[in-house]
Amino acid sequence: MTQNNNKKKNIKILQGVVVSDKADKTVIVKVDRVKFHPKYEKKFKVSDRYKAHDKENKFKIGDLVEIKQCRPLSKDKRWRVIKIITK
């Protein structure tokens, strides 16, 4: 029996705004999404903050960026910034 190592992984890609760039090689990205409450049938906004790896420290506060899930880089950092969408 052979193992198939070419399986496609479900890698998440999110879009958010940089809210902090104070740490070295790390930015904090706030991602907003809309959830639907099943009982009250109402939409509400939820935001999550993710620590993302920024190798060259080129992303600044207010930039709209795209982040991609990756292997653990530190205790809290499991995301990498792919590209900037708007400055």
C-alpha cells in the first residue's frame, strides 16, 4: 500500500486590515466576517485578530492585506502575509 503525499490541503486565505506593526517581523491583522444567528435570525459582525509573519517589516497600520495559513512559526503565529491589496 502506497501513501499519496500529493493530497491538496485545505489552506485558508483571509483578508483583513493591519491594526498593529509594533512587533519585529509580525503584524496583527483584524479580519471581519458576518455571522447569522439561528434562533433570532439576525446577522451580526464578528472580528478576529491574527498574528501574521511579515518577513521584511513592509506592512504598516491601515494596509488591507491577504494572509495564508501556514505551519506554526511561534506560540501564537500561524499565518503569513501573502500580498497587499490596498495601502
